[in-house]
Amino acid sequence: MNVSNIKPAEGKLGIMIVGNGAVATTFITGVLMARRHLAKPVGALTQYDKIRVSTPAGTKYLAYNEIAPIASLDDIVFGTWDVYPQNAFQSAMYCEVLQEKDIMPVKDELEKIVPLAAAFDKNYVKRLDGDNVKQCATRWDMVEQLRQDIRTFKEEKGCSRIVVLWAASTEIYVPVNMEVHDTIEHLEQAMRDDDRNNIAPSMCYAYAALSEGAPFIMGAPNTTIDIPAMWQLAEKMHMPIAGKDFKTGQTLVKSGFAPILSTRCLGLAGWFSTNILGNRDGLVLDEPDNFRTKEMSKLSTLSTILDAEKQPDLYADYHHKVRINYYPPRGDNKEGWDNIDIFGWMGYPMQIKINFLCRDSILAAPLCLDLCLLIDLAARAGRSGIQRFLSFYLKSPMHDYTKDEKPVNDLYRQYTMLKNAIREMGGYPADELED
């Protein structure tokens, strides 16, 4: 490892997950199985990828933990919040993402992960109706209860550090309100005033995490930390934040395939995307107000990759449509179908069709692991605020829209940003250009 000022990964890393459903239990079970050498954490760059680094002795390809001090899987301790009281073993069995044979070896550990009562407002997720819910007089009371949860968990589990990860359902869309979301002071006042229209429960989780010195990751398309007040809080507390929305199936394909069109200067007439999904996420997104939040996230991918200002002949007038269909028989095995209408030489039309029969939680689990390990690394490296290098893992990368900053959605540019950030934290020079 090269010379850097990063703090070592000493002690236990507590990962507190909002949600104890399919994504969370698949993630937890996989980590527990991997550290018993009963399964492999396929899809996690922190466990498999190697990065080229330049040293005085020449070029080397090193694993992430050879470049910077990333926490070991053996040091992770899990906790969750959920509106349903079932422990992680019961939930993993109920969700039916994993086969029983891949759950039973770690049953004893999973049963000990009993979800804390969730901070919940049914108006934000109308399709869920659990009874493991906190009774909160105000949003500020909600924050205080969550802060106590984090303190208690950290003490009882003997953790030196905590990361909070949102792996719960998509909330209804909350527009940015610059009278509430612009400053820490206005945000706090709205919480004290119990402003339930502008303060979503997820914002209380984020505020509580940052206030307790824990990095926060938003794995859904919720507005939550994508507001100036949260950016200010993250900087004030010297904590990193990342979001939003795990980039798993269809958007992963889109962010990887769209650069082919722009690189070859092929035109786009239309891109139609539809999903068939039957798990709890699909149930929640069957509600129009919740789908709107997801739609905003999914629609944002193409516009920054296929730049109409730079190439008006090719991308000024394409039709982009996104659909999600709740279909219970499919369960967690999502089908993403894309029809892409393109045009080439002399305007002649062509078509591309992509049918991705994926497993949503299987794709999300390694993202959860990487995000938690890397944001913990960022915190120990003294990084704070929006961590743009983690946009590689996220559908709708955070950016400072108040300054007209454009997000980077191109998967390959995101990967370069990721590698350069890890090089920097490990004390190595950037080895690739990001543009």
C-alpha cells in the first residue's frame, strides 16, 4: 500500500440497513455465507476488481484492499429497521430470492438480526402496512428516536464506525422546496414544526445518521439527501453521502449501451423500457405517486449521455418511455425489456432489442457491499459531502443542480471516476483521464 493519510479500518463496522426485505436479506446472507467460505461475493468490485496503479517500480494491478485500507467482511456487523417484525432469517425465507440451502448455514446469525421499529409514514408508502413502527409525535421526535437507535446499536455491538444504508421502498415523490430544503436551519425547523409534506421519513434517517457521524447511502430514488440542506449537513459533520437509487438491471444496461450510440455517432429515435416485477418493490411502485419517483430517476440516464446540445442531428428529438408493471408471479426475478429505435447513414432506421431476465436483489446485493465499504473508506479518508465517484453504482447520480452541474451517467466515465478516487485515497496518482 502506498503512503496516504487515511485512517486504518480498525474495529467493527456496523452496517445499519433501512429495510429488512429482499435486498437487505440477500445482501446480509451473502456476506455471512462469503465469510464462512460457503459462497462467493460475485459482482462486488471491492472483492474482485483490480486497478492499474503507477509506482516507482512500474505499473501494477492491485486489488482495492491492496490500494487502500478497506474493511474486512469479517468485521461487519448488521442491524436493520423495518415495518415488519420478522427477523432476517424469516424475511429471507419469505422473500424467496435465495434457496433454502443458501440460507440455512447462516440461520443462527440471521435469526439474531431482529429489525428495530421503523420510522414510517403510510402516506409515503401506501402499499405497506406493517406494525413494527415507531410512535413519533413529530418529525423531530422521529429523528431523535433514530439517533438513539444508532447510538444504542453502536454501543451494544461494539462498533467503531457505522454506515446507514437505505434499502427500503421508494417513497412518493417529494419536490425540492427551497423554502424548506435550502438550509440546515430551515430543514430542522420544518422537522420541529412536523412538516409532513416536505419532510419524508427517509430524510429523518439521513439527518439522524449524519448527526451521529455515520455516512448515509440512499439506495432508492427518494429526494432525501438530494437537497442543499443535507449537503450542508454532510459537510458540517465531515461525513460522505451517496445516492440515489441502486443501478441494477435495466438502467445498468442503458448506462452501458447508450455510450455505444454516442461513440459511433448513431442517432436515436426512441427508447422504450418496460419492467415486469413481482416483489415488494413492484407492489410499492404499482402506486402512481411512488412510481413517479422511480420514473424521474430512470428517465434521467439518457439525456446526459446522448447530448442534444452537442449532437442535435442525432439526439435532439428522441422519445423516451419507461414503464414498471407489477406482476406477482414473477417475484424478485425481474424482466427488463428495451426496444431501441436508432438511425444511421442517410437516416435509415434500425432496431435493437434487449431482454434482460435478471434477479433484482442478486444484482443489488454486491452494490450494497461495495457502497458500504467504499463510503466507510471515504469517511476515514476525510472525504465529505456528495461522493460523485460512487455514481458508478447509482441510477440517478447526485450533483449540485443549483450550480447547473450535469451528472455523469456514462458507465465507463463513472468507472474511471471510481478508480481514480480509490487511487487518490490510496496515495497513488490518477492513471486515467475522466473525460
